Amino acid sequence: MSDFLVPALQGLAPYIPGEQPRNRDYVKLNTNENPYPPSPRVLEALNREEVGRLNLYSDPTALPLRRAIAEVYGVKPDNVFCGNGSDEVLGFSFLAFADEKHPVTIPEVSYGFYQVVARLFRVPPRVIPLNEDFTLPVGRFAEAGSTVVFANPNAPTGIVLPLEDVERIVKGNPEHVVLVDEAYVDFGGESALGLLDRYPNLLIVRTFSKSRSLAGARLGYAIANTPVIADLERVRNSFHPYNINRLSMLAGVEAMRDVRYFAECTQKIVSQREETSKELSALGFTLTQSAANFLFAAPPALTAREYYAALKARGVLVRCWDDPKLKEHVRISIGTREQMRRLMLETRAILNERKIP
Ligand SMILES: *Cc1c(COP(=O)(O)O)cnc(C)c1O
């Protein structure tokens, strides 16, 4: 730390991204990336000619991308906001709808980034613990009386909140924005999109990083009623008007339009999730019912950290935590069929070595 960092930031604990090792060919199941490459249409769109136009700024309204998203979801481009990853959309949302005097209510176990952004922007986070079974205490969120942020399906549990409960929370906080982070909704669960007609305070945030195979392009978006979108635009244009670069914009448009490729990839991931879930249960793992592209699993007779380390030594990377609420589980991203076979092979070997069961 330098002598110059402002005092308010000296105690900030930044978000720690999952490992991105360069030194070994791991089976990488630790950051919920899509194991399949982007749509072939994306590769075609990013040609020499387009690279040759990088001397020009990108469209500061991101209109082509907003149009493509609007078409797929049956809304108007004015209902769509685009960000440099959904993390940036979350950041703009916190800036727009919370401050020192306007706290944010978030679940204790959820995407860790929410608490980090809140602290960065000096927003007091009101953290509500989940129920014993990792479900959301709906009543407490419905009575929050503040801006609310939660993920559905939740991370890292994968658990879905039924749409009627989402509606209860949105309806219970009519004077505040309720942000539903649908990063994983394409792998299961119901979207809150159908509620937008009735609730001006609903803000849905999504990403191209998981179901559209574009984590490296950094694209996220929000869908909401036009006044909420206009608020986000006000913040964005005061901070980073060219936040979507030319190449990512082209990639995003094609990834959104290639509905068939998207459906194929998500279906494969869902069926691999179900298969791996059954296999791990049969070996004695305890799993939540995940509707996302990952499993949240507690291994039998060895700690999550031991299982993580043994897998890593065998070339398979998963995610684990020191947080007491999470430390019994690992999170395993769903990869290709071959990658999941390898996970199961190494897992069986690890259990056999230790004579489990
Ligand atoms: C991965 C993830 C994001 C971040 O996605 P980016 O678009 O890559 O920034 C946001 N929310 C949740 C819940 C996620 O898991």
C-alpha cells in the first residue's frame, strides 16, 4: 500500500477472482466459464476488417447490441442497458441506486462481489443470513425497505428462488430498486422478465460470460423499465461512455442472435450437470439442487479443502472457500462430457486412496 491511498479504501478487501493458472493444463472447473467456444458466427464477425477499425471509437450507445438483446427478449432497446461485464452493470447499479444513506440488502451467502462493490462505493450492506438449507428467507427480503440485490439462481449454491417469491420481494419494496442477478438463469430457474410490466422497481441483470461463452469479451446487460435504464445511462455516461468495445459489441450481437447454438450448449451443460450430480451423490457427496452451470457439493469423509487440494494435484481445478458458511463445500463448474469424466475418475481415485467409504 502506498502512503497516498485514501483512508476510506485502506481497509477494503477486494474481490478475489478464481485462479487462472498459466503453468499447467488443468481441467478448469473453478470459474463457471462455459466449456464450449463462442458461436461460430462470433468468429466470423471478428475479421481483419473489423480489427482494422479499432482506430475508431465504439458506438457509445451500444445500439446494435441493445437491439439484438431486445429482439431476443421481446422488449425495446430502451429497456436494455449494456455493461463491460455484468460486474460493471452491478457497479453502475450500486452507484445509481444506493449511497451512504441508502443501504443495500443482500444475502449473506451469495456472489461475493456485491459486498465488495458496496464497500467501494461506501454503501452500507445489510447482510441477511440464508436459512439452514441455503434457501433465501423471503419474508425478510420482502420487508427490506431498502435497495435489494440477490442472484437467482443463487451463487454458489445454484438454488432457485421460485418466481412467486421473487415477486413478493419486488412487490414488498415498491420504493426501492430490487436487482435480480440472473447470471445463471439460462441453465434453469424462471426469469423475472415477465414481471417488468407490473413493477417499475425491478432491475434484471444478466451476463454473456456463462451461457453465451463470452467471459473474455466482458459483456453484461440489464433489462428494466425505461426510467431505471435512463438512470443507469446517466451514471455510465458520467463515467465510461465507450464501455463496450467494438470487437465485443460484434461478438455479443452474434452470440445473442445464434439462438440455436446457445440452446445446444446450454442443454449439454444441463444434462452433464444432472449426470455428474447423480454420480457424486452415489459416492456420498451432499449436493444442493443446482439450476446453474455448477454444482455445490460437500465431499464425504474428507474436508472440502482436502478434496480441492487432491483434485488440484491430479490436474483438476475447482473452487473452495475459507468462509465458515461455505467451507464444507466445493463449487464444481460444469465442463464438457470429457472434463466431467475426468473429474469423476480423479474423484473415485481420491476416495479409493483414502478407503472411503
Ligand atoms: C459470474 C457472475 C457475474 C459476473 O459476470 P461478468 O459478466 O463476467 O462480470 C455476476 N453475477 C454472478 C452471480 C456471477 O456468478
